[in-house]
Amino acid sequence: MSALALLAITLPIATFAQGGFVTVSGTVVDPQDRVLPGATITVSDALRDVKHETKTDRTGRFELVGLPAGDYTVLVTLPGFRTLRDMGTLSGQSIELTLKMQVSALQETITVMSEDGSITSARQRGNAFARPANPAAACAPGAANGAGGNIRPPRKIKDVAPGYPGADGDVELSATIGTDGTVVDVEVIKADRPELGPAASDAVRQWEFTSTLLNCVPIEVQMNVSVSFRRAR
């Protein structure tokens, strides 16, 4: 009887220890591996409908203690950076993570109007501005050292409006702004009509920007462009 009672007590304890509670901790860094303070870490268990949330400290560290074993989704958010999403199973062992965030993509939205539906050419809007000789000279004091995440977004210094290609529709483009601010790798993601893609991409290739800086270092940045061509009704 004593042996049976001991077995009855031991089995639940062993089962509980197998599931257990775990600690999820780690560091959030930017693309240059510099720590990111103030990032929000959300660990969600959809099955139990629970969320655990914390923020990174000034050293980029975070810790969530006492999470039950299970399947979790991890979200990391910080203004200026793309949301980082990961999924995994916690099975009774504490884990240490290094989470690297990427700079957010820019979004440009343009509407090209035509009064009579006639085909027009691309044209420059306003005056082009001179490109800074030394982009890092305008960097905020201290941004080159210490914690990461110091972003200076690009500023458009040459703007070219697409011409009207003779048809209505929408175009989605993906492009890269290079470290020198020129636009490269323009790709048509979606176009309602074949003639709309070239009209939009030819104009976007002529855009120019100041350099995007991360911690005072020029970086490439992705840009998504939505163009709508419309004839006035």
C-alpha cells in the first residue's frame, strides 16, 4: 500500500516537471548587431489564448519567466523596424534568443490623373536639391556609438511623376534605395495592364534621395510604390 501511494504521488510530479515552466530570454539587435532598447516582445499561446509581453532594457535584453510549455508565437516590434515574427515550441527547457530586426520599408503612393486620356510623358516635379557631400555629417551626436536603432530616413531630392500611359489601372512596385540615394532594382509586382508597369517604373528609376543612415552608416532600404492611373470623369 505504501509503495502504491508513493507511486501515485510521484507520477503527477514527474508529469508536471516534464511540461514544466520555462524562461524565455535574449537580446534584440539591429542589422549592425547593435542592441535595441525599448523593443516590445510579445509571446502568445493561441491555444490557451494568453499573451506575455515585456520590453528590452537599455542593453537590449529581455526576460519572460514562468511560461508553461507549449507552442508560441514571438513578435518583436519597434518603430522604424519591420515586425519580427517567429514561432516555436517550449518543451520544458529555458531558451536564449538573439533576435535581429530589419529596417522598415518605405511606402510611396501616387495618383496620376489625365484630363482627356491622352498619353503623356514622365516629368520632374519641382526642383532637384543638391545631394549632401557628407551624409554622416548630419548624424545626431552619439548615434555612432552605444545602442543601435538610430535611423535617419531618406529625403527625396528629385521627384519625377509618371506619365499617363493611355489606360486606367493600378501598379505595385518594389525597389531599393541604394546607399548613395539612387533607386535601383525596380520590379513590377502587380499591374492591371501591361502598359502601366513601364510607365510607373521608368519614373521611379529617376527618383533620388539622401542616404538612409543607420547609426551614422549609409544603408540600403526597401521601398514599395503604389501608382494609380486615372482618367478624369
